[in-house]
Amino acid sequence: MKNTLTTVAILLSALVSSNVSSQETESSNKVTPSTRPIEEISVIGQRTLSRLQLLITEKEDEIFAFFNANNSSDRMDIICTKRRPTGTNRLLRECEPRFLKNLRVEKTRDQRFGIGAPIFSQGDLVGLSEQDFENLQNEMLSLMSANPEFSEALADLVDLSEDYEVQREALFGDEK
């Protein structure tokens, strides 16, 4: 009985190895160089929140640089700074138009010298520069209509921001 099983096993392995070797020789004979170019396949995995934040910051920098180079006045330039709010070690990035920054400096200086309102908020500053914000918006709209690259960069920024919000919502739920 052992001899029959051994004989059957040897015959099966010989049969399998002869089929494999015959397939290898057939496939090696059929190799022909391809005339079409090799296609590139890009695989993009799910981006992390920190990676999305970095991409958003880079896209904003690109947009602001283009806007600052092509707007009509230096007052309309968008300036980004980093600051640490009191009581925290977290560094925040804040971007605002130059006219708003200049108005804040002016109001702070007036407050120190005792001129004007004793306390002002960000909302007060925005209200005081309402006309400038309208001019800023018109400036951006004219650049969008004149430059398709600018419009595409803004659309990319919206897509990245939406991806960030969706992923953040999936990870943390309704927390803010």
C-alpha cells in the first residue's frame, strides 16, 4: 500500500512539474517587446488630518502670493502671521488684509494715548472697514474672472477644506 501511494505521489509530482516547465518554455518563447509606453499609475491613499492642514496652508500661501502680486493696491495684500494666544502654547496662523492690520495698529495706538473708544473688538474693526472689504471682494472676483489658474487654485482650496472637514467629522464627530 505504501509503495502504491509513493508511486502515485511521484507520478503526480512528475506530471505537475512537466506541465509547469512546458508552460514556462511556452511563455518564455512568446515574450515580445511592447511598443506602447509604460503607463504611470498613481495611488493616493487617505490623507491624514495633519497632511490636509499642510496642503491647505500651502494652497492658501500660493493663492495669497498670486493675489498680492496681482491686486491693485498694497492695502489689499493678505498678510499671514503666527501667534500664540494668551494661556496656550498652540501656535495659530492668522491671515488678514493689510488695511485691517493697519486699522488695528491705529486703534491700539489711539487707545494707548487715550483717544477714541477704550475697547474695540475684531467685529468693530470689520465694521469700520466695511467698504475696504467690499473693494477686496471685488478685486478677488475680477482676478478670478481674468485668471483661470487663480479660479482653479481657489477651487482646489475648497476641495481640500471640504476633505479636511469630512475626515475631521468622521474621526471626531460633532466636537469642535
